[in-house]
Amino acid sequence: MSSQNPVFIPGPSNIPERLRRAIDVPTIDHRSDSFAELFRPLFAGVRKVMKSSDAEVIFFPATGTAGWEAAITNTLSPGDRVLAARHGMFSQRWIALCRRHGLDVQTIEAPWGAGCPVDAMGEALTRDVGHRIKAVLVTHNETATGVRSDVAEVRHALDAARHPALLFVDGVSSIASMDFRMNEWGVDLAVTGSQKGFMLPAGLAILGVSQKAVAAMDTATCPRCYLDLRDMLMANAKGGYPYTPPVNLLYGLGTSLEMLDEEGLENVFARHQRIAEGVRRAVAAWGLELCARSPDLYSDTVSAIVVPDGFDGTKIVTHAAEKYGTAFGVGLGEVAGKVFRIGHLGSLTDVMALAGLACAEMAMADLGLPVRLGSGVAAAQEHFSRTGPKALSQAA
Ligand SMILES: *Cc1c(COP(=O)(O)O)cnc(C)c1O
């Protein structure tokens, strides 16, 4: 029975009924015309979501982590320097992955709860007159802390320093839920996955690759085979794959893109923003604070909520799972135990969000946190009743 509750983890997100049906299809021959027909429209569809006019779009049967790996191994060589900020578990993991591939990572430390430190990145780029830095890594939405960083500002820093480094962005928990502008921000490689904003099961690493990043493939010597973009681009151009494609997920992606298009991308972003704001008002009504240090950093897909001293955030998550059959996210890395997370991305309505907030309240109250039942729900209700989806369409 508990499996019928929606999840409130920041990925994998809830899979809507329409997508569960879309992936339930019999086997087809992936070397047939019917595969090519299903496959071809996906490129333009993802380009639209990433707001890119000319990116190569790639679908590896893998997850976001493989997207990080494909980004660096296809464009860089061992010993190349990359510049990255560490301000959460996901930015940290990407840095660790780069080191394992023998890259020279210049890391800028920032507090967990802060955004990508653009000023310090800009200084590092300006100081790098010999252009040793080959790529800059940015985690658009740090899922561990609920922090959105300003990718446009990183692009400005690169331009102000007249630095030619490639700009790689982890958009795994933002793309298709929050505004992402690959062209405008001059992103050379955008990474995402199927199980967050696209509302599908895990299994597709989705990459947007600029022509500048494609050109970097020719000189990159990091070892790669399964994740080699050259094999993939060559096979894709003929409507196929260098190996067996995850056909069912690609069917699902076609329908996911349809759903995003039917709702309208800007409406999808507005819905995420509205639901996130309802959650934030609930957190304020509980007398708690977000891990994100200031409103400009607030993520519209996940909120990391700081628990009062003396309480363990992980216990809230365990208790909610055991007693109420509902999943929230635990704190990771440096903020383990200090926060718990409410994921609010993908297929989510105001009503589902209210259920999650009600459950979080019960779990906290059961454990003795000073949270009054109904307080957060009421704050979110007030927000949703004023701004709900119908209110929006009437205003439009
Ligand atoms: C989920 C996530 C990833 C990738 O995780 P996978 O489990 O490999 O799909 C990477 N970065 C961010 C910011 C994420 O939220």
C-alpha cells in the first residue's frame, strides 16, 4: 500500500501513468526503420528543453554519473587542468571522478549551502594567462544542498577573462524542471538523466554537446570506449546505435517530451517554482531554515531543510519511511544528519506536495521536533490557493 504514495526524493522522481504505459512496449528490432523513426525526433525535442539550436544530443544507456564521465573523457587528456567548485555532494563526486581519470583539478572550496563561487572562479580564470585550464565544471543545481548556481555568471566570468576553457554543466536535477539556456549561457556540455525532470526510470544519460566540445574530441586522449562520443555520433547519424539501445526508455522519452511540450516548458518551470515556494513557506512556518544561504540560491526542485541542533535529519527520513511509507531524502556528505530533503520535481501537483508536507510534519512531530501539525501545510495551502494552476491560466 505504501508504494502508492508519491516519493519526495530528489530523483528518481515519480513516473506518471502515461510514461509507465509509454515504456510498456514489445521488443522491436533496433536496426529497423521503426527504431529510426522513434529515435530521430528525440534530438530536436531535447535541444528545445536545453534551449540549444545546434547541440549534438546523445543518449547513453547509463545514468548521470556516466554523463560526467563522458563529458570529460571525450574532451580532455590526462594531466589537463579543470576548474571546479566543491559545495555539495554532487560537485564533490564530479571532482573525484575527474581525479580518477588523471585530470589536474583546481578546486575552489565553498560552504555547503553556498552557490558556485563565481568571483573566485573568475579570479582563477583571470590569473590563468597561459590557459592551462581546459574546462570549467559547474553544478547548476546542487541536489545535496538545494542550491541553484548562476551559470550565466560563470559564462560572464569566462568571457571577462577572455578565457577559452570549455564550460561543462551538470544539469541532472535542473534540466526539464528549471530554466536552462545552453545557447545563451555558452554551455559546451550539458549533462542530465532520465530519472529526474524527464519523469522516467533511471537508465538514460542525456548529453547536449556544443560544436566546440565536439571539436575537442579529436585531441582528447582520456581512455573511453563504451562512452565514446565518436562512435555514438557516427551511429546516430544513420539513425542507430553502436550497441543495443534502451528502446523502451527512448519510447518513454518521446512521450516525456510530448508531455513537457503540451504543458509548455515555461509553465513547467512556473509549476516547479510555485510548488517549491509552497514548500519553502511550509519550512518557514515550521520555524526551520533551508541549507541554501539566500533566496537567490533557492532550488525549485529540492529543498534541504536544516534540522534543529540535537536532532538527526536521517531519523526523520527513516521514520517517515517506516511509519508512513513515504520517502524523503537524507542529508549527504558534510550535511549528513544535519538536513533532510524534500524533492519536488518532475510529475508533481500542488495536492501531492501538500501530502508530502503533511507527512513530513507528522514525522517531525512524532520525533519531538517543535513543529505544530498543520502549520506548514496551512502556509503552503495559502500559497497554492492563491497561485494554483487554474489561477495561473486565468491570469494568462
Ligand atoms: C542525481 C544527480 C546526478 C547523477 O546521479 P546518477 O545517479 O548517476 O543519475 C548528478 N548530479 C546531480 C546534481 C544529481 O542530482
